[in-house]
Amino acid sequence: MVSLPPASSPVPSSGAWSLLDVAPVVPVVVVEDAGDAVPLVRALVAGGLPAVEITLRTPAARAAIRAASAEVPDAVVGAGTVLTPAQVDDCLTAGARFLVSPGWTDALLAAMQGSGLPFLPGVSTASEVVALLERGVTEMKFFPARAAGGTAYLKSLAGPLPRARFCPTGGIGPLEAPEYLALPNVGCVGGTWMVPPDAIAARDWARIEGLAREAAALRGRGPTGARRSPGPFSAGGTCR
């Protein structure tokens, strides 16, 4: 696992660590009750998934990020569904340690770069990837992964755009994840299968920990269970 800075320390500048190398799966979490954030994130960390994306889809999201960042020091808690520069500022204040967006504009990209946090801007076309590479960004979220072409599309990007690395998210479950992780331009995948809404509602943290442990075991394994070669460690792009 990549060595990470303590939660109390600011996230280091480019080259210090890459979000794509923290774990094979980044849980994408929707928190309805901020009081669930700490035990939920603790369960994910205990299962081997320290990077947790809490999406800005509910009124409780910012409080959830703040609580989990403060009370679960072994977690790397980030914000997802970041859409505006104002949200970037809010997430930074709440203690988020990385940012994820479903897409990007020049204004949003500038705000994420200015935050000093690692970030993954969303892309779904080759033109968007090229535009980000022109701006010095090499790590991206591929979204919505299944609808945008899945593994076949990402495989077709690897040849002409070898500097780009991706976290595919959207329509990925435990059966599909190994196929994505076997690709040389994929560092990790985002998913929700280890945080099912019924388990969160029931506060069944043991179940979530077990699902997280199964997801963490996907690191380094291809679709047939064979060990894959690790991707290159990123020294630039979004980790700045």
C-alpha cells in the first residue's frame, strides 16, 4: 500500500502519493445521516479500503466528511460529485483529502488545482482526456464507465494516450472490477457494492467490513484471478 501522510497533515504536493495507488477499490458512499459516517468509514478501513469518497449528494455530506476526517485517522476521506469551485472550497474546509468530479470545466479544474488536494476530474471521451493531458493532468475518473464503453473503450485509449491513468466508476460491481483492474491504464475502480443502502440503513458495519475485505482482495488480480503487473507510480497529473 502507498505510504500516506497523517490525516492531520496537509496532503503533499505532486509526486508524493497517488490516489489511484491507495487501494484497488474506492468506495463511493452516499451518507444520509452524518452520524453514520464514522462507523461506516471505520468499517471500510478495517476491511482494507482506506480511501473513501463521500458524495455531495445529500445535505449530510459535508458534516459526514468533517466527522470521518477528524475521527478516523487511518482513512483518506474525499469528496465526490464536486461540481463547482464553491464546493471545492467547502470540501477543503470540511477536511476532504481528495476531490472527484463527474466532469470538468476550466473553472472547476482551476479550483481543484488551486486546492492543493489530489483530484480526479471526470472524462468519457478521448477529446476530454487529451484536453486534460494538455493541462498537465494525467489521472482521471472515467465516468460513467459501463455506459461510456467500459473496458473495451479504456483498452483502446491505452495505446494512443499512455500517460493517462483512470479510476473507472459507474456500473462496476465485484464481477466486472477485475476486468478493469487488469488494464494497464487503470489504477483503481470506484464502486458502491460494498456499501449497500440496506446495510447502511441497518447499521450493519460488520457486513460492510466483510464486503470491503473482499473488494480489497481484488488488488493485483485480473479477470481470471491471475496476478497482474502493477501500473506505473504517478509523479504528476492530479496529485498536486
